[in-house]
Amino acid sequence: MQQRLLEAVVGLFVLLSLAALLVLSMQVSSVSMPSRNKTYTLSASFENIGSLKIKAPITIAGVNIGRVNGITFDQISFQAVVTMAIDQRYANLPRDSDASINTAGLLGEQYIAIGPGGDPRFLEDGDEIRFTQSAVVLEQLIGQFIYAQENEE
């Protein structure tokens, strides 16, 4: 009887450990469990999205308010169109808010940071954020620096 109790406790410990590892790996990889919160969709066009990926976080003041849920290419404007799922709790984003693609750390993952504007009207489901700033591509900056150094000589 005592042997079976010990086996059950060890089995329960192994299952809890596996569950904890699963949750930890999802946290580290920026993948989250499906949210029960309702979302609304916004879009924004960028000249260059760098290495932005689907499911990348969307933040305001460092607080995660949503995820990127689609990236397409507009063949008329020749820009990348990013669609975002924003948590309904944050439905009061001013209409003149801006979106920029930032990098977490020097070489970290990219995310979209939204800067709230001052318009008393709010963005609604399906609206587009018109003021955008594309990703800073490190290779382009290095190339510009090298080119500027060569022209000074």
C-alpha cells in the first residue's frame, strides 16, 4: 500500500513538473495560451517591418495590450500591412495614435509600440493607424555609417 502511494506521489510530481515546463517554455517563446478576452482588429502600414513576426506583442507604455495576427503586402502602396488583435479592455485608443516597430534589447525580438495621441475620438474595430514608424534595420545603419566614414576620407 505504501509503495503505491509513493508511486502516485512521484507520478503527480512528474506531471506537475511537465506542466510547469510547458508554461515556462510558452512564456519564454512569447506564445500564450488562448485568451478568453474579446479583441478588436486594427491595422497599420509600414515601409519596412524588419523581422516582425505574427504573434509579436503590441504594447503601450510597456504593457502588453495585444498581438500581431497577420502580415500582408499591399501591391499598390508597396508597404507591409500589419493587422493587430487588441484586447477589448484597451478600446479607448485615440484616433491619432501612432505605431512604431521597436526591438527588445539590441538584438531581441521586435514588437509594436503604440503611442497614444490626444484625439477625443477612439479607434474602432477595423480602423487603421495612420501614423507609423518602420523598423530600424541594424544592417542599414551600419552601411550608412561605413559610407559616411568613406566619404570623409
